[in-house]
Amino acid sequence: MNEPYVADALGMAAVAEIRSGMIVGLGTGRTANRGIRALAERVREDGLQIKCVATSEVSDALARDLGLEVVEFALLERVDYLFDGADEVDSELRALKGSGGAMTRERLVAWAADRVVYMVAENKMVESLGSSNTLAIAVLPFGLGPIRAELRSMGLIGVCRRKINGELFITDNGNLILDVTIDDGEDLEQLAATLNDMPGVIDHGLFLDEADEILVERADGKIDRMVRQRT
């Protein structure tokens, strides 16, 4: 049985632009869930006619449970709008993601989306990415050993993510997650490019150019907007 919906300013702000006829990407994680619940409320109250694509099996299940129509992303070419959460965001609208382990699907949907909006609480605004969270790197299990060695040679030290019961965390795509520490002052664009070129690295949590807008939830409930000026 669905929990009763409680009005959520951040969630409603994230879905306010959505109109009938759109294909909407659903992010992954607790903050994204707020947007999914707000979207389901809009569908019920406003009669929106939309289709959704989910960036994880968990988000897919929640959306279907709330009555949203979820379609296969593989059958689509474009998405109109994606809302998602982020672990950290800096003043340049660069985001660190990956706590939910869904970076690969999140990036694919963001890449296909005409508009990408991330939702964060104000305590997730940072001066430099990696200041309070590790960088998640999704890797092919077959190449775990040499990938870890190469990352270590780059000064990226970390551990394989595990679930609370001690079992290895496996992504929806069957990959492992390495959580590594980023040094302050790291050249993030160069690091992202290096990881993108590394055999066996499937994806990572550096989302440096994806966001068109960041919605920031302040302690008093006010929602601030940061908009990227694209040329």
C-alpha cells in the first residue's frame, strides 16, 4: 500500500516543468525518490499523460508502485527531461554522484535528455568535489585486479563497495563499485578523461557537464536555482 503523499517543495520544483506528452527520466536515490513521488502526485492531480524511464531497478519499482507508466529506455532515442539527486555539487554545477551505484544508467539517460535537473540539500554544496564523499567507479569484475593497480598508481586509493551484510555490492548491470578518495585540487576534467579511457572502467561518479540546472533546498525550505549558461 502506498504511503500518503506529503507536499514536498523540492520534489514539486523538480517536476514543475513536466508537461503531457513528455518522456521523463527518473533518477535514483532518496532525493530522486522525492521527485518520483511528486511526479506521481502531479499525474493524479493534473492528469498528466507522460511516460517514464528509470535509471535503476529500485526507481523502476517505486515508479510502477506509484502508478507511473515506465517504458524501456533501450527503445527510445531521446528523453525530454531528467530529474535526479547528487552527492555533491560545486559552484560550477559539476556534480559528484554514485552513492546509489546507478551512475552508468544515470549518465546514459542524462546524455539522451534535452534537460537535466539535479536536486540537492544545501549541505551538499561544496567548494571542491570529493571533499565529503568518495568517488564511485564502476568496474568490470573480470578486470578488477589490474584496474585497482592502475588506480593505485594514480594515487586513487579505495575499497570495493559492500552491502551492510558484507556481500559485494553489485550494480544493476553486474559491475563492482570501487570507492576512492579524491585529493583536493585534483584536475577533475583530466581525471574523468583518464577514467573514460581506462579498459574495464564502465563509468564513474564525475558528472561535470550534465546538469542544466541545480535545485538547492535551503534549511528554511526555500528552493534556490542554479542555471548553467550554455553557449
